[in-house]
Amino acid sequence: MKVFFLLIGIISLVCGVKFIYDARPIVKKYFGFGDKNEATLGLKMVGFLLAIIGGALIMYIY
């Protein structure tokens, strides 16, 4: 069970960091609506939350 939560934490942390740093190319590739700045900001916020959740999971496991 400990390993399962560790893997979930690592995966969410990596996805969060990926969303933060590559938000604009991800928005350009997958979303086609007009305001790309708002979509980029939203994706960065989701990435930040995923990184916080993943880091907290890893921190509380160990």
C-alpha cells in the first residue's frame, strides 16, 4: 500500500511539473478555443495543484 501511494505521488508530481513548464504547447496542441492565455493559466494552476498533492503524498508516506 505504501508503494502504491508513493507511485501515485510521483506520477502526480511529474504530471504537475510537466503541466507547469509545457502549458502553452499543450494548449496549442489540444485545445482550440480562442483565449490561449486563460487556458495556459488554468493549466498551470492545475499543474501547481497536482505538484502540491504529489509532493504532500510523498512527504507523508516517508
